[in-house]
Amino acid sequence: MDILLQQVFNGLTLGSIYALVALGYTMVYGIMGLINFAHGEVVMIGALSALAATKPLAASGLPGPLVALLALAVAVLVCMALGFTIERIAYRPLRNAPRLAPLITAIGVSIVLQQVAMLIWGRNYFSVPSLLPAAPHDVFGAEITDLQILIMVVAALTMAGLMLLVNRTRLGRAMRATAENPAIAGLMGVDANRIVSLTFVIGSALAALAGVLVSANYGIAHYQMGFILGLKAFTAAVLGGIGNLAGAMLGGVLLGVIEALGAGYIGDATNVCTLAHVLPGLGDMCAADPTQSLLGSNYQDVFAFFVLIVVLIFRPSGLMGEKVSERA
């Protein structure tokens, strides 16, 4: 029973991160009908930007939680500017182009961001310092850390805030109107270009938050970390019903729990310290925790994409479908 509960805690933590990234996917899709495959790379830029800001902030002697907040603020600002730039340069000129053109552009932007990150930060894996108390809490034989609790709480609060934004504010009404019919929304005084840009900016801020949380949770940051994470978050969005905010959250949590249970009972945990001799930058993390696992299991990715195949075959609209009135 304690193993089951432990895997559930792990799955909820991972699922909360998937949900944060999936919310960014579903917001952009709701407005533009576009799958922004560069979103995972924005997550990666957020993680590496926060890490770059953490080192000088930590050296200044500030308390750990304050360092984490300031580093998160830096990451959010960088990713918001990046999201705005991507929309203006890569997607806005293709607003009326055939649907295949923005899709290919999104893949191209993803590759460009990976290469730019590699040039700036290099190919090495970076260990992320722990800025929060690491002592786990015992819950019926299972262990949960303050960071895992924080991730789940932040994901829930972010979801609630987005729902309020979309359903209870002027900006949310403008988003829903633009999603419904940009031309008619323009006749009613809504600046569709501004709304689309704001949507990318908000989605990129969520990506920065997810990047900081996932790198803190696993203690690793790398220029390729966003690719698989982005694909899994897309899977979560499809599972819940892409275009539906609540569906993205539900899909992320379900996918995380499915992965954790499958990896825990079927998979074989990979010890990250066995890779320390070939992956520079892992020495400090292994010295602190020699049992550190590398993102779970050898079979973890299999479960995620098997779920995607099953959903596309039996329920292409996702578990919650797509409610046009809630599209953001």
C-alpha cells in the first residue's frame, strides 16, 4: 500500500507539471487552432534562465525561498518576451496561411530554440541547487517533500486563476470572442492581434513556471529537456480535450499518475549516478543523493504515448471534449 501511495504522490507531482505545460498548449490552440510545438523549448529556456539567475542570487547570501522567487521572476520575464517574439515573428505572418505552414514553422522554431540554448548554455547537464527544505514528510509509509506539495498547490492555484481570467474578466471575454470568430470580434472592438499576443505571453509565463518546477523537482536542467516534456504535455492536452482548460489539467494529472504507476510496477528505475561518468555536471547531485533516479523509468515514455494512441483511436476529442465557450 505504501508503494502505491508513493507512486500516486510521484504521479500527482509529475502530472501537475504536465498540466502547467498543457495549459499553455490549450490556450494557444483555443485562440488560433495552432499546436505550438515550440512550447516545450520555452519551458527549457525558463528552466535554464532561472538556473543562470540562481547562481549570483545565491552567492549574495539571500534566503533560499527568496532566491527561488527572484529566479522564477527572471525566468517568467525572459519567457514572456520570448513568447511575444515568437508570435510576432514566426506565427503572425502565417495567420491566414494553410494550416500546414504554421505547424512546420512551429517545429522549426523548436529546433532553433534548442540550438540557441545549446550555444548559450552548452551541452552539459546542469545540477539545480535545492533552495527549499528537503526533509520528506511521512504519510502512511510514503514520503512527500515540501517541493512536491508546492508543485501540486501551484498547479491547482494556476488552474483556478486561469479559469477566473477566462470566465470572469474582460480579457477573458475578449479571448473567448477571438476564439469564436476573430473577424466578428474585431467588429465589436476587440483587437485580435493584441489578444493573440497576450495569449502567447500568458502561456509562456506558465511554461517558465513549469520549467523552474520540473528542474527543481529532478535537480537537472539541459538544453534538450523541453522536447519530450512538450510532447507529453501535448499528450495530456489531447487526453483531457485540447482547447479545454479543465481538460488540460485533468489530462496532465491522469497522465502523470498513469506514468508513475506503470513505471513503478513495471518499469526499471534508472540511477542517474551510473551516468555521472558520461554526463558532466551530475557529480554534485550524486554526492548529495547517490540514489537519484533519472526521470523515473525506462518504460515511462511508452505509457505516455500508448495513452495518446488509445485516446486518438477511441476518443479523438479527449475525455472532456472541446467546449467552445471555454476555449481560451
